[in-house]
Amino acid sequence: MICPRCSFQEDKVIDSRMSREGNSVRRRRECIKCSHRFTTLEEIVPTELFVIKHDQSREDYKPNKIREGIRRACWKRPVSEEQFYNAVINVQTEIDNLGIRDVPSEKIGKIIMDELKKLDHVAYVRFASVYRQFKDVDGFIDEIKSLKKSEK
């Protein structure tokens, strides 16, 4: 693993933790050269999984896009690293459980929104604003009203 600080290619593993589901491992590492500590995530990536975009184009499934989308939605929210990590794993597990090779991007977005709704309502609205491409304030208001109705 390359150190993110000094780019040295040797490190030692300090700690390893398996997820509850058993499909990923978080490793805490320390660079041999500069002693910088960093975390890596190893996970099973399904082979031959593709995303079907809105324009019907097809691209390789990239778990990092999901992770970064959730991270952006949760930015500066009271979401712990563990909650974030579990949300990413839950989304990944649900996508895997679909059992299909070509997954529509709309389905992935819906799965992420469902997970964010359970995690943090502001993160949910942030993600929904990008995913649903609200054109004006009324779109936000309608989404917030539907969120409030689902709480009751």
C-alpha cells in the first residue's frame, strides 16, 4: 500500500477489523518510513456488475462513487465514521442482493436514499437534491414535506 503522505510503498498493519456482515475488512496501517497512520478498506467487489445510466449507456460499477456520494451528503453532519461505514456496507449489500448484472442507476439512487433517510434527514435531502435534480425551492419543500409525513 502506498503511503498517502510520503508515497513510500511499505507499511505495517496495526489493526484489522471485519465488518459484521463479513464482506469487508478495515485495516489501520502505519508507514515504515514516515510513521503516518492511515486506514484502508478491503471489500468484495462483484465481478461483471454494470450500471445502466439514464441515457441507457452502460458503465462499470464503481463502489467508490457510492462511498463518495454518501460522504458528500453526510458532510458536516453528526454522522460517525462507523455509521457512515455501515451505511456504505448496507447499500453495497443491498445492491449485491439484487442478483442482477445490469443495475439501473435509478435503483442505486433509491437504495442510497433509503439508507440516508434512516441515517440523517439532512444528508437525505442533500442527496435527493442532486439525485432528483430539483429545479427550484418547491422541489425541496415537497421532499421535506414527504419526509415529515413518513416520520409520523
